[in-house]
Amino acid sequence: MELPAPLRQAVDQLLEGIPLPKLKQAADTLSRRYRAETRDGRLHLSDDLAAKAYLATRLPATFAAVRASMDMVAQSLPNFSPKTLLDVGAGPGTAFWAARDCWDGLEEAVLVETSPAIRAVGAGLASHAAPTAARYIAADVGGGLRDLNAADLVTLAYVLDELDPAKIDALIDRLWSLTIGTLIIVEPGTPAGWQRILRVRSRLIEAGAYLAAPCPHQAACPLVAPDWCHFSRRVARSRLHRLAKGGEVPWEDEKYIVVAASRVPADALEARVLAPPQASSGMVRLKLCEADGTVADRVVTRREGAAFKAARKLDWGDGMWGE
């Protein structure tokens, strides 16, 4: 997956002329803070160079994860067509650009962000998103989010890992109160990210939400540590991306976990593929989260005809719908 052309071109313009050693050093610092889930009172994206390092090294992967999450929602809620978006912890506008790419009827977006540096960068990028109107609001994500209007689609992507855990429940309650249609929350696909999503999932179910993705049921998650639910999206790396990260492979795999909650029931999902399918001659082995709230290993053989042909096309994260 690649960034939409207008976004990619705007990012390239912003990064033009930045000395590679400075960009690489800022990218290394940013990577260490994200990997350690550092919470020291300082913003990860504290200045212009850190913001631009994020564009070079993290934006393509986070965009891919959020866009894939939205694909899950679009498949489960085929009649959902948001006109308005509220993106909290918007960063450079990742979820805005993903939503615009997924739902072409998006008309207006409000993007809430704490960091002045990434707000400035994101506002510049959003100016290339016509005809969709987008505006940034400066606000502390953990500070109550007062004076915001409800939106059809509300998003929170890669934010909970930076937030004081004591503030999560109140934030989720507030976001759900601002959701007219669907709320999408995306986190890194780590065991810790999964635990945060489980907490959010339980909170939303208790509030009366219907799960739209990825779960095919509203029962307790059947996975038990050290196993955990997560998905993966392959991302193409630009030359600058490879240089800034010191990598040689022209792609990387972004692991992510998502929960999406809706005001209306989603289409009934039979199962979700929880791991890369294992295919061999005449057989496909699938690890599935099923509609009855269980995890199952299902083996589909060539003798099953149409089911076998369908299984061979499945990928990690795909949903399975009954006939």
C-alpha cells in the first residue's frame, strides 16, 4: 500500500532539502520513544524536524494500518457513508487522508492535535485535499475535549499508547458521545496495544455499542496470552524512507490492532482470519475468530470445492461472510 498521490507529493515537497543526517537522527530518536512507549511529559513530535521525520518514516505505515482498518469497517457496514469526520490526536492527518480515500463522500473534517509542530505540518498537507474541507483544532487529547461537535465518523489512531492509562476510560466515553455513526480506534499491533484495545472494546460494549470490526461477536475475546490479536499490512518504502530508517528492504510490515464500534448492527460476520493462512497442496489451514466467540483452526481441503477456492484467496485479517 502507498500514500494517495496528492498526499505523497505534498510530503515530498515538505521533505525536500532536509539534510539526511539530521532527518535520520530525528527518526532514530522518534523510533526509540515510540518503541519504549515513553511517557515523560514531552511530546514525541515536539518540533518541526521531529514532525518531518515522522512523515518520512512513520506516516506510510500508520496510513496503511488505518486504511486497512477502515476497509474492515466499510465491508461490515456497507451502507455507512460518512460526511463528517472528527479525528482526535490527528498528527499529520493520517486518519483524515485514509477516510477520504475510503469514503469519497467525506465533506468536512475536524482534526484535534496537541503538538503545534505536527499541527502546522498537517494543516499544510490538508490544503492539498480539496474538495474536502479540513481544519485543525489545538487541544489536549486527555483534557476533556470540550466544545466539539459530533461527527458521523470519529477516529483515534496511535494515541492511546501515548496517553496516561488513567485517562483512557473518560476519553473513550467522550469519543463515543461524539459519534453519530462509527468510532474507529487503532493501536500498534503489540501485546500492550491489544490489551488497550481489549479495555476499549469492553467499555464500548458496556455503553451499548455494536462491534463493526474486527470481531465477529460481542463475547469476551477468546485469545489468551501469550497469543494476541493483531493484523499486518505491507507498506512500500520510498528511497528516502529507506535511507532515513537505515533499511535496505523496499517494504516493511506494519502490525496493528483495531476496534470499531457502530450505532447500528454490522452485517453478520461468520469469522475473521487471525493469522497468515497456511496453504499446501490441496489444503488451506486457517486460524479463525468465529461468530460464536471461539477461536478455531479450520482445515479446508480441495474436496470442498468452492469453499477451497475461497479459502485460497483469504489473507490475514480478511472477514468471512456466510452465503
